[in-house]
Amino acid sequence: MCGIVGAVGHEQCSEVILDALKRLEYRGYDSSGIVTINDGAIALKRAVGKLANLDKALRASPLIGDVGIGHTRWATHGGVSTENAHPHVAADRVAIVHNGIIENHRTIRRRLEAVGHKFFSDTDSEVLAHLFVEALDAGLDPAAATRRVLAEIDGAYAFAMMSIDHPDMLIVARNASPLALGIGDAACYIGSDAIALSHLTRKVVYLEDHDYALVRADGVSVYQADGTPVNREAVMVAASPGLVDKGGYRHYMEKEIHEQPDAIAHSLAAMTDESGRLTAKMSDDELRSINGIVMVAAGTSHYATQIARYWIEALAGVPVACEVASEYHYRQPVTAPYDTAIAISQSGESLDTMMAMRHAAKSGLKTIGLVNVADSTIAREADTVLPTRAGPEIGVASTKAFTAQLTVLLCFAVALARAKGQIDIARAETIHAEIQGLPRLVGKALGLFDAIRPVAHQLSQAKSALYLGRGALYPLALEGALKLKELSYIHAEGFASGEMKHGPIALIEDGLPVVALLAADTVMTKASSNLREASARGGKIILLCEARATDEVDYASAVVTVPDVDPLLAPILLAIPAQILAYLTAVEKGTDVDQPRNLAKSVTVE
Ligand code: F6R
């Protein structure tokens, strides 16, 4: 999703801004731009497509100046074009970059056009530049101008503004969209996240909702919406590799698939206490007081919650509801049966998930944030944080964060079950030992690329595919289908295999690829009968299963096996061939694996 960066007090301002934008590339974008103030005038460069295009334009005619802002845009209002790319400039005096949506932009635009403001783009964001021109024209100082602008706009935003009237500062504000301020030695910076600034500084101030700040070379002044100065403490963020490279792999996604043994091992370590016991980062008393859990998340993270529901209910006997975050708070849900909400998010910034967590907190639920980005908004707002330690995930399609989430959720289920006396120490230790063996088994499953390649070749010819699973493998079928469609653009649907005969079986025709997930669990025989029904109607079964489940199916056109594992862990292990299949199919089709069309890594709009 849109990325914002800025620098004030740095001589090679446009160069460091371009570097910072590259660090935000993983969020997804379709155009970009940078603006600086040079000799008292605004200097602007924008380009459609990849940052390489902006880079080329900058090489042809560099932007000079020691104050500037930059942006990668993921189109929401207005198509992908140079005019709609940020920064937006008004009256040759004010430039802005914005992430989010200004919901009342039409009303504001009509009002401003009526008094002579000329707009150049179709974006909602451009109104910000004109509102600042209007406020500065009225003689307001930067802080008062900002308050006036903030009072008029509705919606979610993080924005930065600079003006030739005040060339020594950037003005920034946030509401529901992330924004970090970086404090350097003789310069200050802004960025959508700390990764963007990791080559410049580790000292970061996070704005809270409704804050605005004046950012100068020698420091930042932060204010609440009413103008009261507020001290938001600077934190030292963990050293980040910043611009993570592909480590010799063809795509970030391929690299991240291979990083899963480490991601799982590190996440398990984070969920193990000093005495070597699985922990949920809460006391046993706190765990015992949990009587109902609602889990809110989006996309792949939502599918992780659906798998975890099987574990938490079966092991701990605690009821669980899994909610699509974007639906949850608007539904005005009855929260009474639940006392705890778990918000699950790789980025910790998905706006839908954040809003759902806030809704739960407002309704009196205790909140747990399960996130991969330690200093994200969800982590900062949740009562308790359960960390995944997958490391930065750059590929837009989630892989290692998903298996790390599952690892943490299984550890949580075990710790909860033990605290509640639902399982004994021996059972908890057996599961713990199984999880400890998981990185090794995942490592073995990573050897499946060659076996899956011909299957992916066949699948890449298909127009449509079904994914089937039963029990905890049903949500994995949904996740497998999501991976295939988002990466290869092949239409794919996931179903509970037992549900096929209630309607979806009508879709099966000769040769339709049916990716079947099977483990040696309590529902294996029933799942296998469901698959036979699909096969009998012409479905071409691609079986992803545990080695010991292969004998159950003698009608598959392709069989890919992972090592045998405790049935509890099968969804984690079988995720690996599902990811590899989607990845290799996309490679066969030649799609943009790391940044599929229309997608963004961190979805910070509703
Ligand atoms: C799919 C994918 C998305 C994300 C979703 C939530 O491969 O990555 O569906 O899972 O946008 O993102 P987070 O987990 O950052 O809240």
C-alpha cells in the first residue's frame, strides 16, 4: 500500500528518499514520485510503474535540495497515471504525499474549486495540498494551518506536507495509517515504517492517531489535534537488514519459503519461557480467566485463525469465533460470549484488523496482538503481544509469516490448555517436542520443488482449480486456493471436502484440477471418500499428503508427500507443498510473483 518517506536537513535528500522508497517497495505500488525544494522553488519528478522508472528520470535530471518528500502510490481514487502519482503540488507552493483515504474529498474539492483552486489529478489526496495553500494564505503559521486542515478532513491518513513558505520543515499527521519519524544526527526523516529508515537511523518516534508534528533537521515537535504539545518517546528499533536482498533466489517469495525452518524455530523460541515451557506471555491465572476467544484477521492471517480454532477448541476446550476483520466491527457483533480478542496480522498495520481489534477493546474484551512487525500499531495497542519471529516478509503473498503464525497459535493453544488443566504435562511436552521437530520436517518438505515442478506445469494450463480439505486442512485448502489465485491469476476455490456434495461438485468436469490435502487424522477416510467422488466425475486429483496417507488414494493423477507428522501439525507441514505449487505455477505463467497485480503488502485502507 502507499509508502511515504521524507527528509529534512540531508544534502542528498532525493537520493536517500529514493533509497527509502525502495525499502517500501514490498508494500505494493503502481507509481512513485519525489519532490524537493531547490532555490526556493518546488522541484518534482514522478513516474508510472516501477521505481526504476523514477530512478531513470532522476538520473536524467537530478533533484537538488535538502528537504523533500517521496511516495509510492497504490491507486485507490483515480487510475494509474503520472498526474495521479504523488507528490501533489498546489499553487507551486505546497507539496503533499498521503496514504489512506480522505472520505469527504468531494465536498472539499467542490468548495475549493468554487473559490478558484485548480486541481490536476483525480485523487482524493490532492485536496490536502489545496487546503494547506488556503490556510497559509489566511496567514496561519504551520501548526495552526495543520489544525485547520485536520479539522476539515475525515478518513484515514498519514500525510506529509512541505511548502516553500517554510522550507526548513516537513509537517506530518496521522490517523489510522502508520507513520514513523526518524531522528538522525543532523537531519530528521519520516517513513511509513521503520524499515524505510533503517539505512538512516534506528531512533524512531511513532505518532499516535490524531497527532501532528513539525519535523525539522534538529528534531521533531509533536502535538495532539487540539495543539497541545505531547512527548512521544523515541525508541531504538531493532537493527533491521533494511533493504533485504533475494539471497541468490529468483524471488523474495522463493527465499521466504526457504526461510520457514528458521521462522518456525525463532517463533517457537519466542513462545518458550526460561524453564523451557511453552508460554502464552501471560500468567496461568490470566490464561485461566479466558473463557471465549474471538480472532480477527484478514486474508492469509484469517485462514491461520481458522486452523487455530481446531487446536484451541480441541486442546483447551475454549470456544473460538473467527471473524473476517473488515466485516467484524460494522456488523455490531454481540461480543458478550467472548472475553478475549486476538488480532492476527503479519504487518500489524492492516487497517481492517486494527479497527476490529479496537472495536473489541471498546466492547471490553482483553486484546492480544499476534504480529510479525514488533513495533507495529497493533503491537503497540494490544494488551498483550504474541510475536512471530519470521523476519521481514517482502513477497506480497504471505508464506513464512503464515507458518510462523500457526506455530505461535499452536503454542498458545497448548499453554492455554495446560493452564486450564485440559491437558497434562506429558501431553503438553509431547506436542512441544513435535513442534521442535517441525523446522527439520519443513526443511525436508523444501526438497519438493523438483517433484512439484511438472505438476505446476500442468496446473499452469488450467483456467480454474479446486482445493479440498477436511478438518483443520479445510482452512488450508482456502489458503492454498488464495495463494494460487493471487500469484498465477488462475481462478481457484477452496471447499470443505464434505461440503462438495451439497453443491460445488456440480463444478467438476473432465480434467478439472482438484488439489487435495490429506493427513492421517481422524477424518482421513471420510476425506478420501469425498475425493473419490470428485475423481469419479472427472476431477484430476493432485494429492498433497503425508507419506502414510498415500495408500488411501489410488486414483490421484499426481501425489506429493511430506514426512509423517502428529496430525495436529499436519496443516503447518502441508502448507509447504501448497505454497511451492502456487509459486511454481506462477513462475510457469510468468506473472509478477513478488508483487502480483492489484495487490499491496500492507493494506492500510478500508
Ligand atoms: C495473502 C496475503 C494477504 C494478507 C492480508 C493480511 O497471501 O498475504 O491476504 O494475509 O492482507 O495482512 P496482515 O497479516 O499483514 O494483516
